[in-house]
Amino acid sequence: MPVSFRGVANTPDDSVDKNLVATFARGYKSFTHLQDSAKGGTVSIVGSGPSLARTYKDLVGDVMACNSAHDFLIEHGVIPKYAMIWDAHPIIAKFLTKPHKGVKYLIASRCDPSVFAALEGYDVTVWHALGGGESLENLLIEHNRMEAMIGGGSAGVTRGMYVLGAMGYTDMHLFGVDCCYDEGETHVTGSVIDQQKLRLRVCGKWFLLAPWMAMQAGDFKTLIPGMQKRGARIVVHGTGLIPYIATFLNCETPDVKVSIFEKVRREIHALILLFRDIKNSPQLLGGSSAGIR
């Protein structure tokens, strides 16, 4: 049976609004100076999926760490050029225990004041997350700031891709974007909260994941084609749900190979879904003037 998911924010709207007000009152360096600064460069966008422990040595170009990937990379001798945080929950400050002077921190205006406190004295640039608070646009107008709001879905990695796209990067390599459990873990450094478990079959293959991961996978499936149409090259490293989905989206997947048997199985699976849809749709059976004749 097809499954759909409805996301619920982990931070109440009034808390996000308070965070936004605090950011505007505090003052900040605007993301505007970074727009179109990369001009088609290569970048590695690093999530904190378990496969990162095996793939971090393969990073290419400039490096952006998302959330807890920041501390993992620094602990392993990799100083990312950027670190991106957009989640409004105060627990996110725990991902920044090892701030580094060589990192440019790209922090969403909706983030909790504790995140900004953890980065006091470091190179922080603020960007605005579209959909990241109902009061955001009004506050931008109120403070006379003609600054872009950046979309990108519900997850750090997809938000990071849009932020980097606004900076001009077009060659994007994704690492640590497993979006499923691997050897009992959801994150390369473990999770800071208890995670629920859900077995989900995607195009004939089973995955064990937390419900929020299904939302992230859905965002990826929806957003990637639009980025490709605008000229982005997407390379997805590692294994797991998102690398598997990437094989259906004409992305390069160095660690996930599609065999001839798998290609045939996919074609058969697609035909089964097509005939199921036709059977369940009277219009397609010729039941109306709009049907197939």
C-alpha cells in the first residue's frame, strides 16, 4: 500500500518567532555577500548518516558540514569550509562542541540563541529559511532588509543544497545521507534523541528508518529534478535509502551499482504499478470521454 507522511515541526511557531526576533535584535552578517560567490564550483555536502564513517576520506572540493557532521569531521582532521545549521530546536547547540576559526558558519535566522552563543567570536553568516517561521517576511520588511529567503525542504542536507545553489555551486557531492538505520544507528555519532523505527518498502526494497527520514527521502525525490533542470550535477555517495532513490533520478551513485537483473526488476515493478493504477481508475479504462481509447 502507498504510504504518505505529514511532517510536524519540532519547535512551536511562537518559539521560532522569538528566535527570529532575537536574531534581528542581535544584528548579523547577511548571507547577501555570499550569493553567486562560487560560480559553478564543486562542493561536498556532508550529512551525519552512518556511512560517513566509511566515505569521509572521499570528500571533494569545498566541504559543507550539516548539523552533527561538523564535530565528526573536525574530530577526524577535516576542517569544513562551511557548516550549516537551520533547525530551530535548542538541542542543536550540542552539535557545535568543537567550533573552529577556519569554518564559515551559515546559520539560519530561525536558530535558537544558544546556537549563536556557542559560535560567539567565530565567522557567522545568517541566511533566512523560507517556511522557517510565519513572521519572517514581516520582520524582513520591518527591519528594511531586502534579503533572500531560501527553501529546501525539511532536512539539513536538502536545505544545504539550496543554500549552496544560491552561492553558485553546481557540482554537488552528497555524503552521509543514508536516511535509514545502518547497524542499528541513525547517525555516525549516534542520535541525541530516541528514534522510532519503521520498516518501509521502496520500489521493491526494504529499509529500516525513523519516520522523519521518510519525510527527508520524499523531499529529496521532489527537489532533485528541479535542481538538475537548473544545471546541477548531483553525485550521491554511500549507501542507504537516499542513495538508492538517487539511482532512479539520474544521479551518479558511485557506491550503489544497478545490475541488469535490478533494471529488469524495476521495469516489471513499474508495469505492475501502471496496471494497478489503470485497474483502479475508471477513466483510464474508458469509463469517460477522457479515457484511453
